[in-house]
Amino acid sequence: TKRFGKFTILDTEKGCIPMSTAAIAVNQLPRVISIGGRAGAVKPSTGYAFKNMFYHAEILTNGLQKNIQPAPILRFSRFKFYDRLLLLILSKQPAQGKPIFQALFKKNKTIDVLQFLDEKTSLYQDLRILITLPFGPFLHAWRLDAFVKYKSLLRPLLLVLLSLSLWILHSATPSIFSWVEPVLFFFGLLFVGIPHGAVDHLLDKRSLESPVNLNFVLRYLGAAIAYLVFWLAFPNTSLLLFLIYSIWHFGQSDMEEWQPNHKSPIKSGLWGSLLLGIILCGHAVETRHILENMGVFFFQLTQADGKMLSILLVFFSLVWGFWERKPAMLLSCCMLAISIQLPLITSFGLYFIGQHSLNGWSHLKKGLYTDNRSLFLKALPFTVGAFLLFAALLYSIKCGYLNAFNGQAITSFFVFIACISFPHVIAMHRFYKKY
């Protein structure tokens, strides 16, 4: 009012400039060209877009004249990194914004600053500008950024370290390993292995408050018992079916976790086949012994040949992981490679509990919008029920009611997993497909 006199507000701007480094969903429709913010023209750290829109317009018009397919704006990854750090500072320490921009313009030539903001500078020019800015806020933001970026690797890295520790323990002191391994296995099954499959009754309605439906429980148990009966009658066919749906389920769960490029059922099946091949072929003698106790035919494979085949599968998996650029997948391959040197039950337990079950548990938490404690309490009754069923199976074998498995606890465990997994795989497939 002092400067310009009376005025009238005609319109008030609403919304906000999308200052974010989140990925932008670019239109893929034919005859539709994304421009402006949808094409990635907005500079995340400043919200400035006009010059990028101008440059993009030139590229589009030149391309259209030459019948070249238009593309979104491409940015060097280092500028995305700079923007991400500055946005973290402005979000977590907003008071630091003023001294940073003051230093940027006071200690550098204006033309250099504008080139830097336009992302037209070289790496050397970037460094000359960055060393003039306050160091502390950027270091703090880098730590936050690294934690967010790499926290997904923490669990697979710990699993690799655990498998390496168990290998050393197994080689150096087998007597200590013989009681450490079952304790780890028991608590792993108790807290995540069985519970991750004990909330299937919540998945249809995707609600933690869904009541337990008696019909669901009867159908679920009926499917598991029917599969056990089918296994006793047709062990070879049952084993083949078990391998097929295990391959699919394990592969689907891991692909949902890793989110590879162009996720597809073929990739899920291929990964599931590789990991089971690594585990089973790497323990050929133990696998053959268990299958013989099941009354199942298994091709003859020596321990040496099995390990060689397993190592080749690990190598192929590592190449695939590098091609997908998925560090978590590479760490999984390392864990599987180490587990070849451990007993079969340990190798399977490391993957089933440490990777598959924990990944599935985190997916369920996200899908059901809940936390660990609430989800565990919902799973607890069915977890206890699963342990009681397994105890009943072992008791039946011990008493001679079920002679099909030659009294072998490990053999019984795998058959038990196969039976309770059958309805679980169906429930999780629907969960992944729907949500």
C-alpha cells in the first residue's frame, strides 16, 4: 500500500511447487508429449522451471521436424544428489537455508551460480562452488540420505554376516554349532518363520480387525490335510507340485522386495528355480537322503557334482544381479554361496527365515498398515496352532501311525512345510496381485 497505493486481489495461488526428487510418472500414451513439470522440468531444490522448459521445447520442436521420438528431460545423477541433500537440509534444518544461499551468491560469480543451477557446469566447477558452502549441514544431510538409501541393504548384509559366522563356527567348533543352530532355527520359526504365514485370514479384506472366520480356518486346514494325504498316496507328484509352487512363491516374494526392471512372472520363476537349485544341488547327498525317506525318486548326483552345479548357479545369479543393479540381490547370492558349506537345514533356514519370511513380514506390515507387535499378536494363535500340528505329526511318526517318513524329523519338517505352505502360497499370491 505504501509503495503502490490501493490494490485489489484478483486471485490467490493455491497448491505448491513440486520441490521433490521423487520419480515422475511420464505419460506413455501415443500422441501425448509430457512437458513442464510432468517432463521433469522443475529444478527440485529451487522450484525453477522456465529455462528447462525452454530448452526442452527446442529439443521437442527439433525432434518433431526430424521425426525423432520425444523424450523426457534427462539429468545427471550428481545434480539429483545435490538437490536431494539441499531438500533434506531445508526439510530438517530450515534455518540453514539462508546462510547456504548467502554463501552461494557472495562467494561465487553470478554467472557460475546460474550455470550451476541450470546444471550446465562440469564436475570441477561443481567442486569449486560446493567448497564455498557451509560444510556441516551437508554432511548431516548426507548421513540421512545414506541411511534412507542403504537401509534396505542392512538386513541382507546382516544375513550374509550371520551365514559367514555360522560357517566359521561349523568349521571350527562343530559341537557348539550343533546347539547354536537349532536354537536360532527355533526362535526364527517362532518369531517370523511361522507367523508370516499365520495372518492369511487378514489378507482378503486387508484389515487387521478382520474377525477369524471359522469357514476360512476349516478350508485352510482342509487344504493342508488333503495335501498331506495326497503326499502319502502320490509322493513323486506331490514333490513336483511342492517344487513348482515353492519356486513361484519364493521368486514372487523376492521380486516384490527387489523391484527389478520390468518385473515379470518369468523372472519370479527363474529366480525361484535358481535359489532352490543352489540349496538342493549344493547339498545333494542330504537332499537325496531326505527324499528317499519320503519315498520319492531322485536322480543320482554326487556331492562334488552337486556343489559344482550349485556354484555355477550362484555365478549366473550374480551376473543377473549385476545386470539388474540390485545390491540386495547380490547380497542374497553371497548368502546362498556361503550356505553351500553348511548343512541343508541351516542353508534352507537362512533363506526361509532370514530372507523370505522377513521380506514377507515387511510386505504384510505395509499392506495391513500395522506394526510388528500388532501383527505378531494377530498371528500368535495360528503360530501356536502350527507348532501343535507339527508336534502331532512328530508324535504320530514316533508312535508308528505314519511310517511313510521313516521316523526322520527333518524329513517330517519339510513335508510339514509343504503342507501348510500350499494354502499360504495361494493367499499370498492373491495379496500381491491385488495390492
